[in-house]
Amino acid sequence: MSVWVIGAVAPLREITTSTRPSTAVSRTCGENDTVNCRGRGAAGAADALSPPAATTAATAATISLFRTFIPDSPHSFGYAAMVDREKITLTGAQETMLATLYGRALDSRLPASILHDDEAARAVKRIDYDFRKTGIKRTSAVGVAVRAKTLDDWAAAFLARNQEATVLHLACGLDTRAQRLSPPASVRWVDVDFPEVIELRERLLPSPAGDYRMVRSSVTSDEWLQEIPADRPTVAVFEGLSMYLTKDDGKRLIQRITERFRGGELLFDCYGTLGVRLQKWVPAVRRTGASLHWGIDDPTELEAWHDGLKCRESRNSMELGLDQMSALGRLNMKMLAGIPGFRTIGQILRYEF
């Protein structure tokens, strides 16, 4: 579960700059949806950054933004008795799900909480783990919550249009999306993750009501998907997954879903190629030994992977959650968004098929 945080960028002096212009494609991705699906040519995002003068200014803005972070101690949650706490043995990509869990827990304590994810706060109390390792602070928690809320809203809209549907919640980790959305009994909800993650989930989170099941499997495995009935519209939600897959694995996963089900949506977040290159500047990635592989700069590229697959919405990380930040934070983010590559450093995508 990747940490897709506002302001999680590297000092720009470490990036090779070039005066080469970027290529942007502004397009309408649907009959009623005018979106900004910015694409790039074969050159990597880092190769198209602005000249050194702009880079220097953005470096100062980034440092200033980092200084606006207000840490919130993990100990402020008030832990359960030691005998009740779960010892964490997960590593790598699986361990990063604790960062997003902690981000949602921190958000639940804010006066203007976005998710109100009280279950996440209760789970944090029961886990024996040094959450300072995640690097998540109040500002970055807003980024985590905004990403989750965007995917929640898209999923809820799909279920409102399709009263009888299947939800594939891939790489679910310790996410409480099923609890937050509370779908009707007519919805089939499937949480999928590795066996050890599902076992931890069973111990920490209450089971949602309705037609709910958990599948113990890697999402890239072929077997589990064949066990899901293909009898209704299907929405696949995968938060913090795509960047840990290789491009080939991501392509195959999307093709398997779109080929099996008669129609639906894909809702997921991604990093751009620049975000993947800067991965070691994200504490939760660096400190867990996880690795990011797949970056998406042009969402329309994926449309060629299946007939009828269309990008309907694309939102970038530089524009989400600004109203939750200080005036200085908003100014800094707008400066960074003007640098080619940074605008698509993180995106949330909605596809129809």
C-alpha cells in the first residue's frame, strides 16, 4: 500500500535538468467528462524539468513546504494493553500499508477530518509498531485521506448507478473502505490480499455486514479471479498497488479484469515516472525496503490494452487537498505543479470498460 502524500518530493537539486519542453495532451475522455490526461513522449519526466533557475526556486519551495509539517506522536493515540497489541512482522510493500493506515488515523483526529475513519484509529492503538517509521505527519495525512476519499466517492457513485454489483478491492491491506461505504446487501464485496495480510486484517478490523468475503491471494495470481462470478457490473478499486507492480503485471491484471467482466470501472492511483525515480525520498518506501516499478504519465496509453477501455477522469496530486493546507503550503504546491513532471508525479484515475 503505497504512501501517496502531498509534498513527498525530493530536493530538486538532485535531479538532472534539461531545457527540453514537455509534451501535454489535453483531451476529452468521455461524452460528459472533460478531463486533463497529460501525456509525455518517450523521454522520462525528469529529463524535461525546467531550467536551473526555476529548479532552485522550486527547491526552496519544497523545503519550505516540508517545514510546514506538524508531527503528531503515535503515542497520542493511547495504546491498548501490551497483551492485546499485534506485533508486526510484515516487510517491504506489505509493511507500507501501515503508513496509509496511520495517515487515515491521523486524519480522524483532525477537526476537519476528511474520512472520519475511526476504525483506523482503533487499529493503530492495537498495533505494536513504531509509526514514526512511516514518516506520516498531519500534512501528509491529508494527502492520504484525500486520495482515499476520491476513490471512495467514485466507488459510491458506481454503486449508486448499479444496485447489484461486484466490488473487487485489490491489495486491500488494512483499508476500511467496505466499512466506510457500507454498501447494501445487493453488492458483492471482495477484499483481496496476501494470506498474512488477510489474517492480520481479521484480527484488527470488524467484518462488514452484507455479502462480504476475503480472498487470500496475490492479486497477480490467475486463480482467484476465476472464482468470482462474472454476472454483474464490476468495479475494481486498487489503492497503493499499481506502483509496486511491473508494467507487464499491471497490464495483465487490467486485461484479466476487463476480459472477465461484462462492464464496469477501474479506480486506482498511480505514480508518474518521476515519482518512481524519486521513490527513496518517500520515508515509508525507503525505510521498509519496498521498491516502486511502474509509473504512468499518460493515462490514455492504457486504453489500448482492451477494446472499450476509456479514461474518464484523471486528478493529480498537486491539486488535491489544497483547501486543507496553509496559504504557504498552497503556494508551494502551485509552484511545484508548474514544473514538468511534477504535475503528474501522482494521479488518481477512473476508467470505464
